[in-house]
Amino acid sequence: MEMKDVVKGMWVDSQHGAGRVLVVDEQSQSVLVEPIGSEEQWALSVDEVEEELQLHNGCDKYY
């Protein structure tokens, strides 16, 4: 995924699982992601995430 396409609040998927973007750091080309149903956070490279179109804001389940 490209940095310009990542925005705070969007749902993404990675090898770690699905989560919501909390912080976008353009300088380090990384994002901070909070996984679904957890309070831990992952610092991931933008190359490790892809947009998850089956998840939407306000809904924490796939459809």
C-alpha cells in the first residue's frame, strides 16, 4: 500500500491480523495499528498493510 492512500481511522489488514490505523507517520513510512478486540498496538511499515474493504468504521466484523 502507498503512504498517500493511508489515513487515520481506516481499517487495514496485515500478517498480524486486521485493525484500525491510529497514527500515520509519513517520515518513517509507518503506521500504528490497533487490532480488533485488543488494546495492544502494532507499529508496522506501510508496506506491511493493505486496505481491508470488508471492514467499515463502526463495524468490527467482516461481512
